[in-house]
Amino acid sequence: MTTYRIAPSILSADFARLGEEVRNVVAAGADMIHFDVMDNHYVPNLTIGPLVCEAIRPHVQVPIDVHLMVKPVDRIIPDFAKAGANIISFHPEGSEHIDRTLQLIREHGCKAGLVLNPATPLHILEHVMDKLDLILLMSVNPGFGGQSFIPHTLKKIAAVRKLIDATGRDIMLQVDGGVKIDNIGEIAAAGADTFVAGSAIFGKPDYTAVINAMRAELAKI
Ligand code: DX5
Ligand code: ZN
């Protein structure tokens, strides 16, 4: 049976009350905290860095899943590991040497993930599958919360699911962007097991109600 994980993205949280926000969302049933790092260079937006990761770390026991939308990426990886990140993923466009960056993440004691934008082809995965703990498929173009899910991602999810199953390894297949109660079921049916949701959770008054409704949809698969 598939283990499904819900990863609320704090991009849509109230940053003035971030400690309380992450505690509340974990109490509501979040399996991990998705931490979006944007640099106003690789993506046209600027968010949060290692200091904020360090600040929320004592507030939650669940893994902190850092999604780096930065270029270049290597310099900042040790800082996030020190700040308490558990999973670090990056976009291949942000690294000159993808294999080296994946090793760097693992050397710092974190799980390593590669992130593919909607237009990034899957062949980039071919020679690094053994160094991946997570594959993140973007279902929107990165940079902003609250965008709509791009439907052709479903086919891509199914293709990556086959690649993962062929390895026999336990690689998380995460989807990020426009995930809601009403589409999480088809995303899971396509083969995803880890779901990032920002505005669908933090945009709503009752986090428990949303996460329970998502789990109810996942239970139907
Ligand atoms: C987009 C970020 C996402 C974003 C998702 O670049 O990587 O994690 O916060 O937000 P929603 O769920 O609102 O699409
Ligand atoms: Zn993200």
C-alpha cells in the first residue's frame, strides 16, 4: 500500500506568525513542511533563507523539505543542512554539475531531490536515479503560489512512476503547484505519493478540515 504524504507549503502561510502556523499545520496532520526558497534570479520572486529554516526548526518534529529555486545552488546547501533541513531539492538549471550537487546534499546528511519544471524533459533523471531520494515534478512554473495545475503533468507523473518502480528503490514522487482537494485523487492515481499544497491549506481557515478532506480523496485510490 502506498504511503501518501501531505507537505503544506509555507509560502502561503502568515509570515508574521510562522512558528504558530507550522505548529498548527502539523497538528492538523501535515507529514512534512515544504519550504520554498526563491532568489529573484532563478525565479522572479524572493522568499526565505536558512535563518528562517533555523527559526522554525524547534517548532516541528516533522521533516523540513527545502525546495531550492536558486541559481547557483551549491553554496547555500550546507547552510540549509545546518539550519535543520531534512530534504533538499533543487532545479537542474541551478547547478553546473548535477551529480556533484546531489552528492553534496547527501554528504551533509540530507535526502536529495531533483525538481523538474513543466517543460523540463525526464531524460535528465537517467544517470542519477541512484542518487535520488525524491523527484519533484512542478505542476506550475515555479515562482508563485496560487497558480493552476497544468494538466499534462499527469502524464509526466505516470512516466516517472514507471522509472521509479523500475529501480526498485523507495524514491518519493512529489508534485508541487495547484494541488487541491478536488484534484489530489487524480494526481495520486497517476502515481504521485507526496503532495505539496500551499494556498489550498494555508489559504483556508481550518487546516485540519482541508488535510482530512485530502486524505479522504487519497483513501479512494
Ligand atoms: C511554487 C512553489 C510551490 C507553491 C505551491 O514555485 O514551489 O510550493 O507554494 O503553492 P500552491 O499550492 O498555492 O500552488
Ligand atoms: Zn515548492
